[in-house]
Amino acid sequence: MANKPINDWSVYIIRCADQSLYTGVTTDINRRIAEHNSPDSITRYTRVRQPVSLVYHETLSDRSSACKREHQIKKLSRLQKLTLVQAGN
């Protein structure tokens, strides 16, 4: 995974300490989860809901596809997101 091509994008869902779900996109999933768990996290939503854990991710070939998929996931209900997470495991 250290030699992961830069053009691979991941759409991810993390579960926060308060059991809420957060969806985002990144080119480096491990770095991004570490950033979400950092006390200096730039993401206000997760900074106050740490620790977070990765519960789902998809790999897409480009940023546009990843952002479109992120938008689709964000429109899902909580129950639909939990079903997606369960199906992905």
C-alpha cells in the first residue's frame, strides 16, 4: 500500500465515538484517518467526536468519481449507510 498510485481515490465512512457516521474522500486513507483522530484535526465534526474508526471504503479511479460517490452516500439515510457498511464487511 506504500506504493499506492496517487490517482486512486477512496470514499470512506468512519464511525465516531458518539456512533455518528462521517463520509469523506481521500487519496491516502491511513493518513486521513490519522488526521481525523488528531487533536489538531481540521475537520471540526470529527475533532469533538474522537476517536474515529474506519468502517467502510471504496476505491475509485479519479477524484470526480469519488466525489460523486461521496455525494450519493451522504444522501443515504443512517440505516442505508449502516446496511452499506455491513455489506462491505
